[in-house]
Amino acid sequence: MNTGVTSLAKLTEMAEVYPFAGYEPLFSVIALVFFVAFIAKQIVMDKALHEEQLDHTAEAMATPAE
């Protein structure tokens, strides 16, 4: 892939060299929303799994008083 850049002498006059330049804040917000939603879903799933394990453990194991 050739960019056509042969010298860095006029670097300040060059435009963006990659697609979607200027959308970094939007992509950061999208990534943050995805991260928060992912962590929240994981917390809910872990809590449900632990509750299920506790419910089944209480039925399967006898208490010392019995």
C-alpha cells in the first residue's frame, strides 16, 4: 500500500492519513457504553448464578442441626 508520502518536511500541511478521522470521541463513547453494559450484564448473570447455586446447595446439603 502506497500513501504517496515521500517526505515529512510538510507534515503540518498534510490532512488526515486514516479513515474516520475526527470520530474518535464518538467511538470512545460507544466503547464506554458497551463496556458499562457488558459489566452490568456480567454482574446480573453472576448474581443469578450464585443465587441458583445457593438455592440448590441448601436443598442438597443437610444442615448440622438435622
